[in-house]
Amino acid sequence: MHFPAFLLSVRKHALLLSVVAACAFPFPVFAQLTTLYSFAGSDGANPAASLTRGGDGNFYGTTPAGGTNNAGTVYRITPAGMLTTLYSFTAPDDNGINTDGSKPTAALAAGSDGAFYGVAQTGGTAGFGTVFRITTDGTFATLYSFKTTDGNNPVAPLAQGSDGNFYGTTLNGGTNAFGTVYRITSGGALTTLYSFAAADGYAPSGALVQSGDGNFYGTTRYGGANGVGTAFQITTGGGFSTIYSFGGSAGANPTAALVRGGDGNLYGVAPSGGANARGTVFKLTTGGAETTLHAFSSGENAVYPSGLLLASDGNLYGTAAGGGANRGALFRITTSGTFTNLYTFAGTGDGSYPQAAPVQGGDGNLYGTTSNGGSKADGTVFKFALVSHPAFFAGEVALSQGVYYLAFPGNGNIFGYYEYLSDPHFIYHFDLGFEYVFDAADGHGGVYLYDFKSGDFFYTSPTFPFPYLYDFTLKAFLYYYPDPTNPQRYNTNGTRYFYNFSTNQTIVR
């Protein structure tokens, strides 16, 4: 029997197997990115911070530019993508002075009182930045304006400690002009806990994280033994120690917050350096023992990592500012170092250059921002769907390429429709009452298919000519031809024929 384009090269087999091997059996991870919102300038621009999940289930964030005065905004966005600008910062005068601050680049901290606490990098009564409080209805108050002696230019998010106070860092200023660690009450009383010197690291820009020992841990961008940054520990009373100096295979210039793992270790990213000079993901013990989990390379679709999240599945998810078409990426890495690139940004529609880690919503999905791209080139808010079971059990979902479905798991009925029948590249059967095949994109241009008739999972990719599939049940490559007498015509009686490359046999489903 003749099969068009019958043989795959060894290289193509190896490539597809490498993608398939990353999927869990029998249910692969279905993933899909949706652009929830594109900023347009007047409502904010160029978000550089993670979103913060509020108690109401919505997300809150900042933009360092745009808004009514082009001095930045605070906004709320629902999981469905409805955005409300809660506050527009005022423009500083010619001396950089205003009352509320400007250019907020850090994420908000959700306070135990239901309000949000944040920092503005510039502005304030001395022009060196502010700490502010804002409620969910947009009521705004400036809590503190920095001066040179107590630090200036805060770019790191605040972290609320177990004592109810907030802890943060400034990029510059302090006794030695290399930045500070400070504590501030919800009422605005500030105490400088430590002023950095070059030897112990300087220019801290990531949020502090409190560990189980009650101490806070953070990183500096520069300084230390090798001049490319440090990790440090500081007590709530200001007792300071450098626990690690970056350099070599560990990476360089860490700018993002460390993440506390369930194992008590700290995880983080360095955006540069490492074995391939493209950044790293690392693990640190609280005593300063370092393990490099992954060294990014120019051959990957993700380079220059910008932040990490520990998700409820125990894996770490992060963003990278470069990779692919140099627009950035979203990746997953296990705590043992198994790395998977999940999505590569394209720029125009979905955004580009994510600068901060995603956050996890109450629905289990990831939500994040890109600093550029989108329909107005001012950045985006996105959702990345992550489920560990077939996505069609989640309700109504709009998939790529015009496919929609609606699932009712309560009564066992599943209905679906799709908007076209003509594309032969992927197999879609919605023969109501008889057979269903649903798809979900994997982030690499590939598609997973689930067949209710046979109970099989399949995988196909646009880099392989239709109709090559990988069967997760048989663990074999298959060639799909709906009618053996005419491979170009769909068989309407429900019989489907496959050729099994592993056994060189024709099988019927």
C-alpha cells in the first residue's frame, strides 16, 4: 500500500520523541496562552512587575508609565480580562518632586488588612521615591517619602513579615549610597535596618522572602566577592550576613526575588552569566550552599530569566526576557532541574519581554505581564492555562484555530462544535453522540488530541506533514488515513485506519 511521504527521518523521529517524552502519561499537560488585556498608554504602559492576587480573586498590578499623567498607574484586572485603572500617579515637577511618587516598577504586597502596599521608584517630597497604600476601591495614601540617607529609588516589592510589618530594599542611597534594607509599619513609620557596602553586595532589586527560621533572604545585583551580586540573610532586627557570592557557573546579577520551596531551600534566577552566559536557575540552602539547576543556552527558546513562581503542583514556573524570536518565553522547571519551555512570545498579539514571574490564580492557571507588545505595543496581561487533566472537563473553552467545546462533567455529556471543516492538518471529529476528538496546543505549535471513541491520546505537530501522530496509549508513531482507498478523503462511517510504525501493521480504531 502506498503512503504519501511515508518515511520520517531519524532526526524528525528524535525531535518528536523528545517533545512526547516531556509529557506525563496518560494525561499530558494541556496549556494555552490567552492575552487578557493590551495596555494602550492612557490606562498604563510597560508593566514590569508581577500581578498580585487579591482576596476578591482579582489581580492587582502597577505600570511604571502611562496613565493620566504618564507617571504610572495602579490597576485591577479580573481573571476574565476586565481592567480598571485604580490610580494614576501625578507627574513630578522639574525637580522630580511630587506628593505621591511616580514610576512604580514593583509588584504590590497584599496586606493582612485587605489593602495593598507598594513603592514608587521616583517622586515624593524629596524625589527619591515613596511607599504608598491603596485599597481595592482606589483610595490612595502616601506613607513615606525617601531621603538620601535612608535609601532611594525603591524597585523591589514589599514583603509583609510575620510581625505584620513590611520589609523592603532600596536600589541606592543609605550610608554608603549602595542601597538599604528597611522596615516600615502600615502606618508609615520607617526604620533603616542595613546600609549596603560594596563588599557585601549592593543594588538590591528583588523582594525579600521570609523563611521558616524567621529571617529574610534576598539578593543584590552587584558587589560581593566576584562583583556580580550576592545572596544575603537579614534578621528582623537588622543582623546581616552575606551567604553567597555569585559568579562562575551559578550565574550573575540576580534581580528577582528568591522563592522559598517546600523543602526549605531557596530558588532563584540569575539573568546573566552561567555556563552559557545566558543566565541560570539555582537552588540555595539558607546556609549558602548553591546548586545550579539549569544553565540557559542560545539554542533554547528561553534565555535571560526574569523571575520564578512556586506553583501548587510543586514545580517552578518562570519567565525569560529573551529567547525564540527574542521576545521572551514562559518556562517550567522542577526542583530537581528538569526544564521545559512552555511558550515563546511572538510580540504583536501576545506581548513581548516579560520582566517578572507569573502568579497562580484560584483556578490554578498562571497570570502574568509582558512589558511590551500587544495590540498597542504597551504591554499585556496574559493567562496561561495549566491543567493536569484533559482541559475539556473544565467548562467552556475557546481553543486556537477556531475550535470550541463545552463540557458538562456532572451528567457525563460533552457537546462540541467547530467553525470550519476544511483544514486537513489536524483531526477534529465532533460526531455528536458517536465520537469526539478535542485538541489543546502545547506551546510549541503542537496539538494534543483525545479520542473518546478509542480512549487514546495523540500528539501531532505542524512541523510534521499531516497525518503523523504519536499514540500515547500504544507509545508508537502512527500514520492516519481515514479511508485506505483514498487518504485525502475523510471516512464518514466512523472507521479510522492507522499505520503503526513500530509494528509495521495497519490497525483500526
